[in-house]
Amino acid sequence: MANTRAKKTPTPAAKPSNPPSIKVTTYRPPDNPAEALTFLAALLYFLSLAFIHLPPHLLSTPTSPLGRIIESTLHFPGGVATYTWLVNVIAIPVVALHVGETYWMERTRLRRYGVRRGSVVWWAWVGSVFVEGGMAFWRFDRVVQGLGGKKGL
């Protein structure tokens, strides 16, 4: 009996939505108040995490240098104890999310638009997305649009 199943013929690969000629060669820092505030808030969080855990533990007790600021100037509810507890409780989810966003940016944006891994521009975008997350994606997409490409994936 003859084989009646039709052989699958290969289909042409889908064309990329953006021309391969578009290359991102610059970094664009946060350029509006929402982006700047997000960047600074996230940076403050990562610095707090470092100051709690890395010597000389600048933020570990109410009498430590930054502990005094939190206690007497910022009047954080619950003081240094609550602040350090909160920073520690959200550390794993925050770091995991930001590492994931960094990986996604590298795979879907930087590589696609010719940003050479390890270059100054690559490090600037990677550092930015690690600190601030999603805002860096929107900014990168605006850079691509400015070069004549389409937004997003």
C-alpha cells in the first residue's frame, strides 16, 4: 500500500518585523520624571539591601549612620527594624524579577538590534534594566522607533 500522507514542505521563515539594518548604538538615560523617579527608587532599594548586608553594615541598627537618618529624619514607621525587615522580605522576589527582566531585555532587544554584548552601550542598558525594570524597555523601544523601527517585539 502506498504512503498517502503528504510530506510537509518547509515553510519560509517569518520575516522580522524590523529591518536588520537598524542598530542601536547609544544608551538613553531616564528622560522624564516617572522614569527618573522609578530609577531612583529602585536604586535606593538596591543600595539599602547592600548597606544592610555588606560591611560595614551602615544600615543595620538605629545607631548606624544610615539608621540614624531613618530613625530621626525620615521617621520610617517601625524604624530601622521594620525598614530592614521589609527590605529583606522582598529581596528574593525583587532580585529574581530584575534578573529576569535583564535577561529578557538582552534576548529580545539588545541582541536583536545589534548591541554588542559587553560593550559600554550594552552595560548601560543592562544596568539600567536591572535597576529600574520595565521603564528601560519602553525607553529602548522609543530609541528603536526613532531609528525607524517598530515598537516592542
